[in-house]
Amino acid sequence: MPVIFIDAKSETCKIVWQYDSLTSAKKIYVYNSHQRRTFRGTRYTTWTDPAAKNGWWNLSYTYEFFKAMFGRDSWNRKGGDLYMFVHYGYKYNNAFWNGKYLVFGDGDGNFLHMTSQDQSVVAHEFGHAVVTTDSGLVYSTDSGALNESYSDIMGVGVDWFRNKKSITNEMWKIGRETYTPKKAGDALRYMNNPTLDRSSKDYYPHRYIGSQDHGGVHWNSGIGNLAFYLLVNGGKHPRAKTNITVKGIGMDKALKIFYRANRFYYTSKTTYPEARKYTEKAAMDLYGATIKDSVSQAWAAVGLGTYTPPPPPTPPAPQPKPDVNCPKEYRINLKSQKGDFVNRPSSGNYLTSLGPNTGNELRLKCSTKGSAGVTLQTIKNRS
């Protein structure tokens, strides 16, 4: 049964969202933590609180994105209920997935503000829930950075899906609606140019290898984010760390490749070099060698391995041009027009037929094998 939401203020009653309640198994429960760090809050039954209302919408779009794009029913693929806690903690500057609940702080009004109202943040946390079910990427070093990057990728994917599958430059700014509310235009992370946030890395040889940030899970996520951005849009590394030009394949294919890699190939300890191999394999599964080649380009552009263009197809061997002169002398008995006049020297030329006799001369038709063109030559009688 279709459930349709319309904009009652528009003159045309524009449909803003719809879903089929018979095929969508989602159940979303939103709770108020009352600015305490607790999961025993009050469940919302009315929707006057913007943190709860917008959080519910953002999570609904996220659910529908995964259902429509990948046929996935909720975070656990089994129609699992979704529990969201808003107003978590006092001025809490974070949002997270704790293995059971999606949790969103209000922020302090300076660094962050009302995290549940940001679509990319809500989808990002749902992405962590998906990783928990599928690959179980450990939240440390490379595997943790891939976990973070995958969640950012799905965050931009939901933005794209919600925007009627149209890409905008703003989509590549993760957390743009919650980060530093008093400063316009900035974001937590920039997938198209990760180092703009002054902490993320965009080139694997320069990745963070220390112990902070769980081994750089947020900072090194920029490497995977940039690879994905280049795979979608094409182009080169924004800081010219490599000179590889990536051939973009668009958002739809790129999302399905990364989803499949995490769903079927990533393990709990997958590293970035292994992620390249697994996304290449996913691309081959779905689309074949040409798209897989773009995946290889994208990873090589951020310093993960090299990229060697496939050899160009072998052109057909050129056909030799007919010679005006046959390459050999032929001794021919003019008293008879019978006999074998076919000779195939190494050049490819051969005699095809006798021409009319005129006195002591014989005209021979000389052609090139495989060519429609012929030339005539006169050979003196040498008998």
C-alpha cells in the first residue's frame, strides 16, 4: 500500500516522498535522552521537536535509499527495527552507532549543532550499522579508516538519492548542516578535497600511522573518500600527488561497487591495498573490465598501487598495396594459354589470369591477395 507525503503549502500539492508500506519493513522509534547520557529516554509520539522530526525523516530516507539501491531491508538485512536517541548528553559534540542504537548529541552550538538534523550524519551512522552486519571492519588503522570512509560514502549516497539522483558540489561536504553553525560553507570532511579540513589525508603513502584517533580512522578516511569521489566524477588528484586521470563512472555504479565490496569481500581487518583489490573484483562482478579499470585508476590516483593502461587493441594487419610491376619474371609459352600462371611470392602478389595475346607479347593480370584492385602489365615473350 503506497504511503504518500505531500507539501500542503504548495499550490500543486507536490509529493515530497512516498514508499510502499507492504514492501518496506522499517520501524523507526525516536527517543529523547533529555541531555543525559542514557538510553532510557522518552519515546516521541508527536513531532514538534525539530531534532526528533528531522532525525526521523533523515533516517527514513536512509532506509529507503538502502532498500531501493541494494534491496537491503534495514541495517541487519532482516527488517530490524531502528532506534534513534536525540538530545543525548549535555552539549554533546558527537553522534555514533553503539551496536544497537543510533545516537545524536545536540552539540555545543559552536563546534556542532543538532546532529540529527544533518542528513549526511544520520546516514553516516547508519552506514556504521551496515558495516557491523556485513564486514565487521575493526575500528582501528586501515580497517577503521575504511569503516569511516564507507559511512561517508553512504552519507553522500543518501544525499544524492534524496536529491533525485542529482549530484551537487555541496554533497561532498560531510556534516555541512551541523558543523560550526555560525560559519557558513564549511564541513566536517570534504570528500572532493580531504585536506581542506586540515587533518584528513588524501594520499596513502602519507597516511597517519600513529596511535591517535584509533590509528587515524577519521584522518585516513580521506584516502578512501577521495578515491570514491574521483571514481564518480573523474579527474585528477586535487593536489597533484599523482598524474593519473580517472575516468568517472557516475554515482550509481560507484555506490553499488563499494556496497558489494563491503557486503561480500571485506573482512574485519581489510587494509587499503586489499580494498583496492576487493572493489576491483566487485566492479568486475557487476560491470566488467572497463569499469574495473576506472576503479584501478581511482585507487592509484590516491597512491594505492600503480596504474598501467591496458594495451590498445591490435590493429588489423595492413593489406599490401598492389604493385604496378609483378615482382618476378615469368617464362610463358605463348603458343598455349593453358598452364599454371598462379605464383604467390612473399610480397603477396600473384598472377590471376592471362590477358589477350598480341603478337609476341602477353598481357597478364597482376593482383594482390585480398585486394579488389588489379593492374595490367605487359611481359615480353621469353620462351
